Amino acid sequence: MATIGFIGLGNMGGGMAANLVNTGHAVHAFDLSGAALARARDAGCLPAASARAAVADADVVVTMLPAGRHVRAVYEDDVFGAVPAGALLIDCSTIDGATAVAVATLAAERGYRMVDAPVSGGIAAAGAGTLTFMVGGDPAAFAAAEPILSAMGKTVIHAGAAGAGQAAKICNNMLLGATMVATCEAFLLAEKLGLDLATFYAISSKASGQSWSMTTYCPVPGVGPETPADRDYQGGFASALMLKDLKLALEAAQAADASVPMAATAGALYQALANAGDGGRDFSSMIRFLDGRTGD
Ligand code: NAD
């Protein structure tokens, strides 16, 4: 079993660190938030006084931080030089590919193995240990990371070289953002055309219009399996995080000269939803926004 330094114990990292503890690893944990650190201690992690202290004896470092600037700062200021030589570094945050490659390059220059390993699955999957990991890094680093990631997820896929995990993540979430907007539109039109929404769900979830956004994460309360729609769009995957991921996709598309008009439209809609005060609601609350209901 490994000694793991875990930095970033928020909505996702808290559950992930607990699953590492549950599979027998020693987890030295740090977060800037005292409340997050206390929850991690209750889950069996060993709270550290700083990020440097958390990684001081680690074989493996796992980070789950908000965005690229946090990841770069934590590795440059706290991890490099503090963690023992030869350690395996795993960043699970969703960040821009350029920062992921830059940090991996700095790690390699210092003799560390590193993978980018962003996740799909949300807070419930982080708690249940059923995340999907998409991993970028060389094959040896992937092989070393796989057993650690398997303790936190049910699917671990090698996407390619450094940065490829982030590329897969933003392409996946670009698709998710667009299908959610389209699904919300379809339900609103179905209602205006006089269809019973449960009946429309029964038809479309078995017909060519089906997608994960409809079948597994239906934006209409009381229709399909239980989703954040049934909890007034609380919890789940915040619209602000979807907006962040769409911005990452648009930046990547601009750099790669790729045409992504659907992502641009979805991004503009999620920006407007956030501006209307619903950035904290689940991203399926797009249906309220398109229906002219926000902020209540
Ligand atoms: P969060 O804001 O709940 O957690 C981030 C944690 O990082 C916070 O507890 C914060 O205090 C801590 N932190 C920030 N800077 C730090 C530093 N310098 N040192 C130590 N701790 C620091 O966010 P989250 O929902 O857990 O998301 C984390 C990442 O996972 C993001 O990149 C997000 O896009 C991605 N993600 C989230 C979900 C989801 O459903 N929430 C799903 C997939 C991917």
C-alpha cells in the first residue's frame, strides 16, 4: 500500500481521498479549507499542516483542485522539491491542456513521473468510487497510476501522452453541454406541443434522440430516473463548472483551429445562465433558463 499526499479535498477530492483510505492506503491530506480538512480526518485521512507537509513522505501525490492556476501553483510552490525523488504525481483536476503539459514537463525535468487524470462521474461517483478516469502520460507512468486510480473509480483509460486526459475530458464535456441544451429545448417544445413529458421521455429515450443527458440525467422533475431536477437542481454538476469546461473547449478549439459552433452556442447560454444567478445550480437547470425561470 502506498503513502499518498492528497491536496484538494472539496466536493470531489473528499470522496476520492476517503476511497484511498478505504482501500488501505495511508493518506496525508491538505486543503486550504479547515472544514474540508476536518471532513477528510473524519474519513480516516491524516490531516497535514501544509501541502508541503502532506507530500513530504509520499510515494504518490494526488491533486483535485479547481483550475489550472491552482494546479501550477501547488506543484511549483509546494510539491516539487518537497516530495521524494521518483514519486508518482497524479493531477485529477479539470484544467487546460497547455497547463497540464507544462506542469508534466516541469515534473519530468525534476525526475518525477506524472499523469493528468481528469474524471467523469460527479460527486456521487467520487463518493462511491465509481469515477471514470481519462489519463494522459507515458505508458510507464500510466501503469503506475492505474492501481491508485482503480481505488477511486471503475473505469481507467489511457488516452495518450501528457495532456491527452484533459483533451478527452473537454471534448466529452463539450458534447455533454451541447446535448443537455438540446435535451432541454426538446422537452420545452414537447410541452408546448401538448405532449405528456413522461410519454415523450419514454419515446425519445428509446429512439434516435436519446443521449446520456436525456436517459440518465433527465432535466425534467419526476421524469426518468432520479436526478438533480428532482431536488430543485441542487447538488450534481454546477452550471458554473460546465461553463468552465466549455470555455476550456473553446480555447482549445481556437488554438487548434477547430470549428465548434455548437460548443460556442452552449457556452454563451451557460454564461447567460450564470449571469442570471444560477451558476450554482446543476447544469440541467438550463431548462429553467430556456423557459424564462431563473433566480427563484
Ligand atoms: P471544490 O471547489 O469543491 O474543491 C476544490 C478544493 O481545492 C477546495 O476544497 C479548495 O479549498 C481546495 N484548494 C484550492 N486551492 C488550494 C491550495 N492551493 N491548496 C490546497 N487546497 C486548495 O471543487 P470540486 O467540485 O471538488 O472540483 C475539483 C475539480 O474536479 C475541478 O477541476 C472540477 O472541474 C473537476 N470536476 C468536478 C466535478 C463535479 O461534479 N464537482 C466533476 C468532474 C470534475
